[in-house]
Amino acid sequence: MVLEEFCDGLLIQGLEKITIDGYKRVLSKFIKEMNTEKPKQKQAENYLLEIRKKNYSYSHIKNTSLAVERYQKFINRPITFIRPRKPQTLPTIEILTEGEIARMLAACKNSREMAAIALLAYCGLRNKEVCQLRTRNIDLDNNLIQIIGGKFKKDRVVPISKEGSKIIIQYLREYPRNSPVFTTLQGNRKYNGWALRKLVKKVGRNAGIKKRVYPHLLRHGFCSHLLERGANIIAVQQFMGHSNIQTTMRYTHFSSKKLQQEYHYYIPSYQ
């Protein structure tokens, strides 16, 4: 199939599997509706026109346009779409407070649960980064975590607090590991994102948190709390592994607390 050849080519180019899977889902629907694996340029234009008319989200339209563009170029029927302008709205994402994260750590039933929450809360690791973390990449003498092959295949080093290190040390004492930091309890198999999401959801529920709790929410909290406390945004960008500073800057909008602090610190005096 042409679509399979296209996806294999993306894999060779070094794209992440999750990105390729996203393209595949979009293009499978596109090809099915076009009733051909080699749509003409006009067919592709009409398809994107209908997508825009249906009031889909900015992200859906953007991702669909990009996927169709790359596919059309692959089949030698190139086409270029004008990207929709991103709506300039403030993020509405919920953030866990420091108190809520403390409650989650306290609600953990064992050192294994606590270690997983600690890596998300104290280091801001991504779901995949926690699952792929190996013991050789943890330097507890210097309180550092080395991330190998993160998003976009980028490596980075992330500090971990002394409190976080103590939690990891306790976990490794009770659950000795030779390589992966986390494996499944049954069968000692490779840990995956689904298992981590299930663990985080359970701990959040045990902590009595009413928000929808998932691994990336703790990463959001890590970044937001650092910035609220006055951390240098360039340093936070490095901790998070953001390739673009604009991504880090979005977190400055998640809470008005920092704005209020800045206002009261710098407000001029007229008396």
C-alpha cells in the first residue's frame, strides 16, 4: 500500500512513532473518503475546504493540512495549504497546586508509586521518558537525571531535589533494578504509558483530587511552579526539553499569581 510506504519513509526520516501514527490515522480517513490512494490536487483542496467548513479545532485543521501536504508530495501531486491562524486565547488547562501534588505523594501506597510521582513532579519528565528511564541514567550522588532520546531524539540532564532523590533511593532499595527503572509488577515486562497513566489516575483519586489527573498534568505543574517562584525561563526551557522558548512562555499565562507578584513588586509609588 502507498500509505504504508509513506509511513515507512517517515520512520526512516527519524519521525517519532507517535507522530507517524497520527499521520496514518488522518490519511487513512482522507484516502477512504477520496476512494483512491492517489488523490488529485483538486480532490485534496476540496477535502481541506470541507474540513474548515466543519468548524474543527485549530490543531485538527493544522495537523490534517500538514499530513495531506506531505502525502501529496510523496505521490508526486504536491499541494500547499495556507495554515489557519492560531487563535490568540489564553490557555484553559488546569494545573495541580503544590498542595495537591503534596497530597498525591502522601497518598501513595508504596515506594514504587511514590517514585513514579516524584519523577513527574520534581523533574517534569514526560510519560515516555519515565517509562524508558534506566538506572544507569540516574546519578543520585549529584541529584541528576539524564534523559536519553527524549522528544525529537534530544538528550538532556534534569536536576532532582534531595527529597526526590530520597524517594528514588528508597524505591530502588525495595525494588532492585538492573536496567529499566520501572517494569510491570507481573511478568517484569516493559513499562508503558498506559500503565503510568493508570497509576497516576489511581493516586490522584486516592488523594481526593477532583481534577482529571494524568502524567502530563504533573509536568505542567512542575513548569508552572518553577516560573511562579521566579525561575529563569531559559533554565526552565532546558529542564523541560522544549525546543522553542515560546512553548515555555505559555506557562506564564496559566496562573495570575506570578503577574500579581510582579505587579506588587514593581508598582511605582506616587506618595
